[in-house]
Amino acid sequence: MSGRWWMTAGAMIAVGLRPAPAAAQTPTSGFRASVAVTSVADDNVMATPAGTTATTTAGGDATTGVVAGVTNPALPNRDLIMRVTPGLGFARVGSQVTWSVDYSADAERYQTRTDLSQPLARQGLTFSSTYKATAHTSLVWTGAYTSTMNLAELNTATGLFTSGRARANQWLGGSTVQHRMSEHSDLTAAYTLQRNTSPLLGQSWSHMLDVRLSHRTTPHTDTFLKLNGQRFAFTQSALAGVPGTTLSMSESLDGGWALHRDRTTLNLEGGALLSEGHVGPHVTLSLVQMMGPFSLTGGYTRSITSAIGLPAMVAYDSVQAGLTFRPRGAAPERALVIRVHGNASLNRLDTADRTQQLAVVQYTVDVVKPLTRVLSLTAGYDGSTQRSAGAFTPAPDPATGAIAGPISFLSLVPRHRLSVTLAFSPWSARR
């Protein structure tokens, strides 16, 4: 990367920072209005495979949201992005009912690739509510909507992203019933509905039912038995040239053990997973360890899921690790927080003629410094690399670069971004 590019990035980041006035302390209930200004230096805005050039876009297709075109060696693939994120939130905490709703949207302006600028590059809406029906029973409802041009934001389990840009939307809804059966036993039943859509990549529906029975063997340990069932429906877009719907089912039966102490939380879970007539292992391990000002997290998951852009279930192995530094004794509104996180996943897609594999490595570093009770400054770096022996799905036309079918998950795609964000998040004094 040229030194001039990074110097320009620094100048743009400096221009993006604007001080804002202080406001009241965050109350338990009320209305929140927030705004964040972010400057981003991105070295691969189109997620182009290593060793290739960017493409022209002509503003992207208005129907599909896809940004694709013909190869243009003169077109840069790195850019500086100014992002403004306004947000609104409401919350209410009561003795029996608690609920909250939040909405935010991103407007992005690209300095060089102005054809990629969008007033609604990303938006999200979340809702949650808890109702304490009795002293032993509570009900929880959750919902979320996300629309983005970056598939990795929605493919959280696999980390998969595509070469090129395509609009994708995700709807999530769920309900959970928690019931204390006795002093030492709890029963939890949860249902989750998820819908992923993209004009180019098609859509998928997933239904998940989860029932868990846990028993406290000691004041700090639980043993549990969990039954999980999932149903997936994948519909290919007619734009991909292969319209149609396929159905998939999976069931798993797991047993586990959990440890909860003041500074240590450990969860071990494993069992059998039945998917499309095949039986395999289903494993989840997670650890949270507090060590003075440091918090260490780690985990491993082996399971199946769906991914936007793929017309079938994906089996994946994922390893996560994270480290957070927060000075002990410092006031939350003044404490400097440093977070480092990494994730590596190996994804497998079984087709009629072969098994395709694709590995994704993601890593982030964030430094957060509250300036006042409502004003904070964040500097961050995130990188990702996607590697495969071949395309996961049909690639764009080699002659024109046009995408006639699903956007491809190509062989080696590196991406690195630096960002600085100034966030102003006041709450009103209303309770």
C-alpha cells in the first residue's frame, strides 16, 4: 500500500471527528438518540480475489442490488469511506414487563468509488421483551431485521462472504419459555424463525426448536440434556438460472456440563447430530476466564447451519478466542477498553459430485475510550481472509466479469480495514 494512501486516510479520519456536547446519564428506561461518525480505510472494497483487479459497477443493479461489471485495471479497489450512523432506541424496565427496541442506519460515501455510495448501505432493527408470568415462569420474545451489502455480517457462524457486492436481508424472530421446576431443576423451550433473502442469491427459511432440561448438581455446576431440531428450506433465485426449492432437516441430542464461578464460566456440550440420514458429532465448548483486568474467552463449535449465498446446509468447525482489557476500579464512563478477537472456521458443502471446503479467518482489534458519559472514541482494525481450493458456487463469466449466477466464494480473498468512530449516545431524563 502506498504511503500517500494511508496519509490521505489519516487526514480523512481527522476530518470525520466532530466533538459533541455532553448530556444526561443513561437512565434505566427512556428514549435514546445516538449518532456515530466513522472513517474507514478499506483495501479491498469489492472483496476481489488476490491478484485480480476491481470491476466497474455503473451504480449497481437496482433490482438485485448487485455491484458487478467488466474488468477495469485502472479502477482502484481500495478506498476511504465516510459513514454516518444515526440511531434511535426505546427501553422500559418494569417489575413484570421489560422491553426495548433499537433502530440504526448507515449512510456511506466512498471517496473514489462514488458509484458505491449509498444513503442506506446498512440498517438494523432489534426488539426484545421479557414477561415474568409467575415467580417461576418467564417468557422472552426477540426479533431483528438487518439489511446489508456485506454477507459476512449475516453469516456469523461461517464467516462466509462473496466476491462482489449484493444486497441481503435477514429477519429473525423467536420466543423462549423458562420455567423453574424445582429448587435445582429448570426447563427451557425455545423456537426461532429465520429468513434470509437476496434478489440475486435466493432465499432460505429455517425453523429451530430447542428444549433443554438442566439440573444443578452443586451451587456452581449444572448438568443438562438438550434436544434440538432444525428445518431448512432453500429457494434459488430465478436470476441464478436454477430456480427451485430444496428442504433439509437435522436433529441433535446433546448432554452437557456447565461451571459458573465468580471468575470462571465453562460450558461443555456434545452429542449426536442426524442430518440427511448421516450421523455425526455435535460439539460446543466455551470458556470465559477473568484474570485481574483481563477477560479471556475461547470456544469451539462443530455443527451445521445455513449461509446466505449457498443453497444447502453447511457443516462447519469454528474456533474462537478473545482477550479484553479493562482497568480494575476505573469508572465505566472513563475506562479505556482494549478488545482483541479472532475466529477461524472450516466450512464444508456437500454437493452431488463432491465435497467443497472453504476456510475463513477473521481478526479484530478495538480500542474504546469514553470521553464523557455519552461520548466515546473507538479506533479499530479488522481483517479477514477466505481461502478455497475452488469456487464454492459458479463464478462470474471469465470474459466479461458479469455475474450470471450466484456470486462466487472465490479461492483467496484478503481484506483489511482501519476505522475511527466518534459516537454520541445520550438518553433523555424521562423515566
